Amino acid sequence: MNKMTVRDIELRGKRVLVRVDFNVPLDGNTITDTTRIRAALPTLQYILGCEPQAVILMSHLGRPQGERVAELSLAPVAPALAELLRHDVAFTDDCIGSEAEAALNALPRGGVILLENTRFHPGESKNDNQFAAKLAEHGDVFVNDAFGTAHRAHASNVGIAAHLTTVAGLLLEKEINYLATALEQPQRPFVAILGGAKVSGKIDVIDALLGKVDRLLVGGGMANTFFAAQGRDMADSLVETEALDSARNILDAAGAKLVLPVDQRIANAFRDDAAQELIAATADVPAGWQSLDIGPATVAAFAQVIQVAKTVVWNGPMGVFEMPAFAAGTVGLARALADVTAKGATTIIGGGDSAAAVEQAGLAARVSHISTGGGASLELLEGKALPGIIALSDL
């Protein structure tokens, strides 16, 4: 990568401003998944090891639309981070202004502070230069470690770069290296797996991947639209009728490179306890029924493709994995990726629901890399340049 990283800059005695991604799920004041906090630890530990004057952390949480929303405060994150980092973490209930400055000035040398949600200010999502300048006043150097927002041109990841030397943290560097290498210099066979609900949001990704991969496996709800485009009756299954022409064009262009499910698990209601059956992919879905997962024959067929791959990128679950009755397809694929990783393949999970599914299956430690940014990883797969990466200082 030809951008500066945290290793390329002097941090000793500096106030280091760090954009992290602490957009964590909350149940009241309880964090239900600390994955994103844990992902930031290597960068924060590295910075602290360089003996900085202070470490100032910024993040968003949710979508408060530029207003202060109590339920989206980052206050619960500070104690959770302190426990994981094994270091005191102060908190201030604004990210700019006199109160924030006073809290920063009160820090001991080597102190860590988490600022309140940057999206409480409308200037954040507007990438307002004045707001970015106020944030930049907190630091001497800026470290961006938030891959999850790299596809957004916001003040706290892009605007600040106009005011401070900007370098990648270790997590952002790792994300770029894994995803860029997979796309630009993949070891072959190179297999991509796409799932999730909709085709429409991934048409550009499919177009980009078809020119790069050896096989593209498609499952989840988006497979329904392809089946409908082939003339199958999908009954109550999720089908994007407005994307049928796009699906037909993709099928014509892809040929044998695109692989669809050979069987599906259908149900008579969108419930975990619904009656279910397995049907072949050549059969119509009966009236009143809907497809909610790929079937075991598809898991076996997809696993056969995966087991000879050298590089695998996966984005999107194969079914409604949140319901145990319809998680078998997604879990089966996760196991296939774990197996091929053990043989030396590079396996990359593209964040979002795919990451949640692999975590839920207990297989997170058995794949090469789990991205922390679903939307950002998708845009990289499309071949887009991400604003948060462009803003990094060049080597």
C-alpha cells in the first residue's frame, strides 16, 4: 500500500487523534457485541507503546441525524474499552467545544479519552470544513482506523485530512491489504460468494467480480430473483421484480461462471417453527410458501467449488440465518471456508451479516480475515476508490 501508516510517523509526545469504529450494538447501556472494539486494540496498543502525550478517540454510533440522541451516546463504550485495553479511558459528552478541550487538557500524559458521538453534529455527515477543523484542533497527528466508514466522506475521517497529517491504523491497513490483494493479485482459483436479500444493491459488485473470479456462487434471497428471471414461480419468496431484467443480463453474461443453488429449503411462513420442505431448484415454489435457505445439496455443491479454491471472498448469508431452522446453509458454507483455510487458502468475510453468521457459527478464528466494514468492503469489491483511503497521506 502506498499510503502512510501509523508506523511511518513519530508519535512520541504527540496528541494522537484516532478515528475508530465503535458503532457497536447496544441493548440499553449494554454492549451486546464488542467485536469492533476488540478490532481497534492492536492500533491503540501500538500508539500507547510509542509514549504519546494523549490518545483522543472519535467515533459515530447509529444515525442520530445531527441531533443529540441519548440512546446513541458512546458513554457505555468507554468502560468497555477500558476493560479490554487495560488502561483508563476518560469520556467527554461532546466531541468539540470548551468542555471537550478542558477534558483533554486534564488528561495525564499517556491518557486516553473517548469523545461523544461525532454524528450528534450535522457537520459530521456533511463533511463540514469548520467542524473538521474543530476536531483537528484536538490532535497533532491523525490516525484513521475506521474501515467501516471508509466509504463515507465525513468530517471525522476525510475532512480532518485537510488539517493534519493522516495515516492508516493497523486495522485499516490490514483491511486494505487483504481486500486489495484478493482483488488485484488473487491466488487462483478465485471464488466469490454473494448472498443476502437483494440483487439490486450488488449488481455493480457482480459485474466487477465476473471479470475477476473463476466462480461466483450466489445464494440467499438474491438467488430468488435469478430463479424468477429464469421463469420459476417463487410464490411468496422475496423477489425483486424491478431487478429481473438486470438478473437476466447477468445470467447471459456470466454463463457457467455464475453458480446458483441446486436445492432450496422452503417454508409456509416466515417463522422459525414454520413447516418446511426441501425442493429442487428446478421446481416451482408452491403457493403460500417461500424460500428461506439453500438446501444440503447446494451446500455440498458449493463446498466442492470452495475446497479447491486458493482465494475466497464471501459477502452475504445463504438464508435467514438468524432463525436456527434456516441457518444450516450459511453455517455449512462457513465450515467449508474454515476447512479450505486450514489447507492454506486465503478466506475473507466481507463484514455485515456474513461476519455475524461466521461469529455465530463459532468459526471466526478459522478464516483468514473478517472485515469490519460491510458497506466499505462491498464498494471495494465493486472497484470503487474509498474516500477514507484516498484521504490518507501518501508515502
